[in-house]
Amino acid sequence: MNQTSTTTNPPTTKFTGSDNYVATQDLMLAVNAAIVLKRPLLVKGEPGTGKTMLAEEVAAALKMPLLQWHIKSTTKAQQGLYEYDAVSRLRDSQLGDLDGGSRVKDINNYIIKGVLWQAFTAEEPVALLIDEIDKADIEFPNDLLRELDRMEFYCYETRQLIKAKNRPLVFITSNNEKELPDAFLRRCFFHYIKFPDTSTMQHIVDVHFPNLKKELLAAAMKTFYDVRQLPGLKKKPSTSELLDWLKLLLAEDIPLEALQTQDDKIALPPLLGALLKNEQDVTLFEKLVFMNQRNR
């Protein structure tokens, strides 16, 4: 039975933010706590609050390669470890006379290594993102408990114990679409990314649009938070949608006056489709604007 070398610790360097990502103090503490505890960092929050980007920026800041596993409803835990391509082996065995059957004899040629295998056998510590884990079947997190806890798994086809050379820094994101098992939660360090307040949001916008005029930003921010606070919204606009909207406002050279009303009441903003993404929310917002206008 083959086995890789003993697991070592992840980098001791602390994450202190980056030029491209505005991280709050509690978020930086959470990242560093996960490093110290050698546990996956489970990050929850509204869609568009930067959960996936966090893993990308931490990996870049700590100079670690990043492996990404984007989960779908059909994803199985085994795919993160490896898959055995029996169909290809059977096909090649039928064509074995072409090369003497040498390829078919080596089963390693038919083992498709998943991201966990790649992370465990990497020569240097890597960051591993398991993105939107709540999209998969409810048993998916439990199926990864042993591998993430012990940092090893067994490949029965090749009779190998794949043991991590270096403990990867694991990020797991969730949009809260379904509850995760308690046994899985116990093995993670948890952090919930709160939706940015106006001050933090201004810092985020400054990173992406450093030359944006203050008056336009103030008017756009007021409109954005007015829309978010509208009761009954099916989907509130996120940070990423605000950034898209600002990009469009600048590209279309929308004047400041288009975002303002004389009596400071909510108005129908231009390019509303960047903020609201379904017809129910658009209709709800239009009704509110109409009522405001009628009450003036």
C-alpha cells in the first residue's frame, strides 16, 4: 500500500486583507482562526456578498495556489476524491491489439483525480474552495467528514492511501439554501458575512471605482439601500449588483439628476434591471414609486 508523506501545517502567515477585497476585522479574524485551528472555514451570507471572492483573495494574499470545486445539485462527494473511468477502460480493452494492451493494464490511466486528491498531493500548501455546498444532496457534507477531518482517503482501485502532504486551507461557502448537518458544522469554523453597511459599502465601491464623484455615489447608494429596504422583495440586490449598476451608470453617462428627486422621496432609477431581477420585484417597486408620486 502506497502512502504519501506526513501532513504538515498550513502557512502561519496571517490574512490582513488585500487591495482588491474589503475585509472587515471580524472576517479577517475568522480566516486566521481557521488557519490556527486547522479547520475548514464555513462562510455563509447573502448571494453576492463576496464569499467566493474571499477564498480567491486570501489565496492570493498568502501566495497559495487555489483549487476550486463548484458544487451543483448533481455533485457527489466521490467526485472530489476521484472517479474510476470503467467505460474508457472497457473500450480500450476492446482495442487492445493496437498497443498490446499496455494502457489497459495500468489502472492509474483510468483514475480521474478530484480536487481533494490534487490538494492532498500538492507539493506546497494550497487553498481549496468548496463553493455553494448547500446546492448538493443533504448527505454530501457528511460524505466528506472523514476526508476533511483526517486529511486522507483510500483509493480501492489502486490500493493507495492518499494522505495530505500539506494541510490545505479549506473554504466552504453556503447560501443557506438548506441546513447543514450538525456533525459537519462541528468540524468547521463558522463566519456569517453580514451585508455591508453604508460605510463598508463605500469602501468597497472605492476599490472598484476610485474616481467616482461623491455626489453620484451618494445618490446611487441612497437609491440602492432604498430598494433593498423595500418590504416584500423576493430578491434583494446584492453588492455585486450595485457594482454592475454603477458600471452601467458610468458607461451610459447617466446624470446625477436622474437619481435625485426634489423632495428626497424614492424614485424609479435608470437601468433598474441591474438591481431587480424578477418581474414581481419590479412591479412592487413601481407601485411604491407611483404611490409616492401620488402623495406629493
